[in-house]
Amino acid sequence: MKKFRIALAIMLMGCFAASAQKPLKFSKIPFPLSWENKPLSYSIDANTIHIEAGEKTDMFRDPNVTYNTDNAPKLFFTPDNNFILTACIQHGFVYKWDGGAIVLKADNLHWIKFCFEKDYTGQHRVVSVVTNNISDDCNSAAITGDKVYYKICKADNVITLYYGSDGKHWFLIRHLQFNAKGPLHLGFMAQSPTGKNNKVTFSDITYTNRKIKDPYAGE
């Protein structure tokens, strides 16, 4: 009887794990999505993704090697070899380092986080973090409002990052080679490294399978 109960418990745990990992669908992305790290809450409708990160959630590998973590909730899919992903990112900027991001990840040591973040001065900031073992953290434009449009493009091993105010006109932030091995994961992330929670809204999402022709124009 004891062996039966143990076997039943293992079976139920397996069923629960399979259910928990059931892929999600979103109309703007042609691939199934799944979680890396559970969010505090989330919702997905026809046009919008909401992700709420819990406390002390982040994705960063400090150059001083004093702070390495990757526990922020990320909703990932496996993209085409070449792609263009755009999204409007919006959140409340309550706590320092609160952010919403588009993330391209190969593994825990190789990834790109394109984040809309409350920086150390309190500004709403366009931030890009390129990590090859250690994070290269780059603070760029300050944004007066609580939302911004982001675009990430992949053309073979070249990644280009842009931001804009209207989703039509783009300013180039970074243009780099990303030579990580293995399959890549692309998606949406929320973080609250010093706060209690942070709810991020991703809207006006578009995805296309093609290379950009002009990296400076973003098209």
C-alpha cells in the first residue's frame, strides 16, 4: 500500500509538472510560449501581455562578480533564425531598477536584455545589457513618460536594438554580433530587484520572419 501511494504521488507530481509547463498561445506570435521562472501573476489577451514580477527578481551578472542572478519571470518562444520583434513596454516605475524587457537568451551566461528601467537616479531609462559570461550594462536615453516602443532585430549573428516614441520611427541603441551557440529563446520579462512587485504591460506587439535591410533606418 505504501509503495502504491508513493507511485501515485510521483504520477500526480508528473501530471502537475506537465500541466504547469503547458505552452501558452498569443495571437501576435506564431510560436508557443512558455515560462522561465514563474511570475507573480500574468494575463494574455488578443493584443496584450501582462507580467507581474515578484520581489527581488532580476537578470544580471555584475562585472564586479558580486551579484549574479537570473530569477525574473520570462515568457519565451523559439524564434526564427532571422526576425524583427517590436513591442510597447509600460509599467509603474515604483521601485529602483523596476523594469520591463525584451530578452534574447541562449543560456545563463549568454543573453541580451533590452530593458525599460527605473535607473539609480530615478529616471525612466532605455537600458541594454549584453552578457557574455559577464554583463555589459549600458544606460541610454531617458524617457519622460511611462511607456516606450522597443524593436529587436536579428540578421544571422547580428543583433540590432532600437527604441522609439510611436512604434514607427526608430533610434538605434546597439548594433552587435551575438555568437552564442545552440537554440535561442526570445520573449518578454518583468523585474523588481529592490521592490515588492512590478507589473509590466507589453502591447502593440509585432513579429516578422525577415532581415532588416538598413540597420540605421531599422527597416
